[in-house]
Amino acid sequence: MISEYLKYRQTLKGVILIIDIRRGLMELDHAFLDFYLPLNKPLHVLLTKSDKLKKQACKKSFDSVQSIVGSVASVQLFSSLKKSGAEEAKAKILELLES
């Protein structure tokens, strides 16, 4: 049912996939990406809780996710605690809505 919605919903502008950076991509996330990426629809991956990891660990996780989604999707770090990435996320949402 959700797959039909994601495939055929004309008003759907894209998807924002929210991932806990400490956990990385889980099995269900991989299954979703395997289904969604071939649709060539906009996807933005939000790696939350980036304040919980050291900078090097954040970069490693970011690079790992980026290598999986390739140039098909955008990826960003986000921390609600430190309010980092909020403006970038807002800009991405507005970009999707205006497309």
C-alpha cells in the first residue's frame, strides 16, 4: 500500500528519510532505499543526533550513507540539541515543496 503511494502519488514532492546517526542504516532503511532509489524521486537523508558522535565518527557515517545513496539523494547532519542543520533542512523542505 505504501509502495503504491510512493510510486504513483502525483503530489508527493519527495521523501525525507530520518536516520539516527548512532545506529546508521538499519535493515528496514536498506529495504526502503532498494525500493525508493530506482524511482528517481527526490530523497533527502537527515542524519539526526549528530551531536552525540565525535566529528570523525559523524564524517564516517555521513560518507557511508552518501556512498549508498550516491548522487540520487542528498544527505545532511542534523542536531536538534545544538540546532545545527536546521536551516539546511528547512531550505531542503522548501526546495521540495517548490519543485
